[in-house]
Amino acid sequence: MKVYVDTGGMLKEIAELEASGLIATHYFPFEQRSRKVANFAPGSASTWEQAHLSWAEDTGSWDDDAPTAHFEPLRKLIGKRVDAQHLDSAIKAGCSIFITSDKTDIWSKRKAIGALTGIRVLHMPTELEVLRRLAARPPDQ
């Protein structure tokens, strides 16, 4: 199961789920670099200043960074461009779960985000058990 981990959302328990092979974590370093998240997601409408990547890590082109059709509706819903960028990158990476520590801007709008994108937003650490249950389910359920 692909899981996008927003800035500040990575916990040791999430790393343990990944080490056990139940999830694969993804993110794009819009705000800062996290060495704890294993996989880079494609960027979304990022600037060079936002891309905290080395030349070797940035394997795509600027065209790969184009936002999806969900970006503008997400930006209008959430209000903060960088939060919409994170969610749009999760879409581009094929993530079904979005982990955040941001209850105000993202988690509080989780139902609308889910309806718009199909991505389930979970708050860490309060919904860690929900993530564990979802990760333990067979992929077709």
C-alpha cells in the first residue's frame, strides 16, 4: 500500500510498517528534506527552491512536475498552496493514504479531500491504529 507522508507525519511506527513490507512511504520535499521517507513522489507545480533534491535524485523533467486536474480544487479547498502540492504529489504517486500531523488545514478537510481525490487522510499519531488495520488488510479489500 502506497502511503504519502506529509512533513512531520513520519513516526517510527510507520517506518516499522514499511520495514515489514506492509506499506511503502512516499513524499516530495517541498518544505524540507526527510531522510526517513523511502521514496520520492513526483513533484506538483514546485519551484526549484522547493525541490530539496540533488541533481542525481531529480530524475524527471519539469514537464513531470505539472500538476494534475485536482491541484486547483485542492488549493481552493485547503487554502495553502504547499498543502495542495503535497496532496497532488500523493495523487501522482498513486498513494491511497495521506499521513499528516496537520489537523487544521488538511485533516479537518479529510472528507472533502477524500471525495475529491479518493485518498484517505489520516492524522498521526492519533490514527496510527487505523493505519495498522488498513496496512494489514489484503490489497483487494
